[in-house]
Amino acid sequence: MSSANVKYSEAVKRLEEILENIDRSSVGIDELADLVKEASDLIKTCRALLTSSERSVKESLDALEPSSPTYS
């Protein structure tokens, strides 16, 4: 799964799949390194998406705040 343009829920679902495969020991050592790399990339993507969402929500909430009056 490419992390470009992936949705948060899709990334989390894929992370869960990777963890299940590793927990069940159904992956060989060769595949394990690739899965760990993919999981690492997905975690970075999730963090970036969460940060972006947090910033967007904060901007939206800040826009609701009345601006302070300016006194001359």
C-alpha cells in the first residue's frame, strides 16, 4: 500500500493486518523486514494526517472566536 493519498482509516486497517500477520507468525523472515518498513511508513502517514486534521480543526475553531476589539 502506497502511503500517498491514503486515508487514515485505510492506513490503520492495513497496520492491523500487518500486526495480525506478525502475531500469527505467518510471515517469513524475508517478508518481515518489508512489513516492518511498510508499517513504519504507515505510522508516519497516520501521524501526518492527525497533525493536519488537528491544525484544520484548530483553524476552524479559531475562526469562530470573536476578534478582540482594537482601541485607538
